[in-house]
Amino acid sequence: MSTATTEPATRAAARPVMSPLRQTLRLTRTEFTLFMRYKTALMFLGLAVFMFLVPLNMPGDPVLGDITTADLALIAAMGSVGLIIGIGHPSNVFTARRESLVLKQMRVSGVPQSALFGSITLMVVLMSLGISVLGVAMLAVVSGALPKDPVMLLLSVLLSAVSMSFLGLLITPLARTAESAQMTAMVPMMFLLFTGGNLIPTGMFPDRVVNMLGYLPTAAAGRLAQASYTGYDVFSGYESATPAGIPELWVAALPTIGILLAWSALFLVLTVRYFRWDPRQP
């Protein structure tokens, strides 16, 4: 009898413990599979691609040499491409999983919080990078321009996708169902979309307004993408923008990078503090 009872315990003790990193990567692969199955997720993907099509129909006035306002709007879309997927998708699927007790079951089974949040964030990052490659190809075809500093462009897409993923997760405590999460997510999504420099080029606004919008995460990411693409120090406004070398450009970009990191940290802290694992009671 004692032998029979100790055998399962021995087997459980001998079972290898999966590291949080490995769990995150495995869950990320699952997230990709589920993303391609969700019709709503594909809608968010289509909207993200649509952000690149809007600037193509805008009138292009030269702003920075041969770079036009339409080009700047298209470049800004690369910095904020994670806005649509990052806010829309995590808020939708995590609310649905919470209400169907999937999240609670995963937490009880020992899946760490870092793996759950990290997998959806990594998926959004990779999807945003893939869509940004499409934007680079479109801009190369239209104007023949390529980024002067690809690393800075990569950083802008990365930080934007991370911050928007955390914001999407932060929305889930406010929603009861996946449908209501979609409606709730539209409020910050539309606000950040219209102030990010994609649909409405920020070059149309006075520099004082542009500087105020620069403190928003999508606008900061768009400005970082524009600097990386044009090689101009655009962080103080387009009228005073001057060409800069890569070291000088990185020094000028430090405050903007700090803004994106601060937003990411704020959204993460609030998500960890207020995220709900149990279904909301009627």
C-alpha cells in the first residue's frame, strides 16, 4: 500500500520543471495559432495594414528635403502599428479566457503570470515587426526611401508594441465580455490613432501642440520612427529639424525613448495590480 502511494509522488517529483522562458515561447506559438483562427484578430490585422494605405492618398508637401507629409505619416504608422493589434487583441482574448475560466485554470496549473503576459506581448511584437516590414517595402516602392537607422526603427516598433500590449491587458478588468472589451478598447485606440501622426499628420499642427502630443506613446513612437527613417532630428519639431549623424540622433532620441519606457512600465504596473483572473460577477 505504501509502495503504491509513493510511486505517483516519485513520478511527480521526477517530472522536469519547465522554465518561465520556455513556457513563454511555447505559449507564444499557441498564441500565433489561435490568432490565425480568430476572425476578430484577423480584423485587427487588416486594420493595422490599412494604416499604411491611408497616407498613400494624402497630399504630399515637402517637409524635410524630399520627404513629404504623406511620407512622414506612413513612417509614423510603422511606429504605431502595434496600436491596433496590441490594444485590440489582448483585451479581447484575455477577457474571453477569463470569463470561460481558462485563465484561472492556467494559473492553478502553475503557469506563471510572466509567461501569460509575455507570450501575448511577444506575439504582438512579432506581428508588428512583420507588418512594419510591409510598410518599409511600400515606402521603398513609392518614394525609394529606406531607413537611415534601422536599429532605431526596430526599437520604435518594439517599444510601441510592448506598451500597447500592456494597455490592452489593462483594459480587461473594465470589460465583462469579449464583445464589451472590443468597445472599451476602441476609446483609447481611436484617441491614440488620431494623435499618433498617421491619420492626421502632426506637421499640420503648431510645434507647441506637436510637442504636447509627443508625450503620448504612439506619437513618441512615430516621432522615433520618423527620425530613424529620415536622419533628421525631428524631436523638437519639423521646422527646426536638422540632419544629424547616428550618434547625435540617438542622443536626441533619449528623452523620447524614456517616454516610451515610462509608459510601458506604468501600463505593466497597473496591469499586474488590477488584472482580474476570476470571472466578473453579474
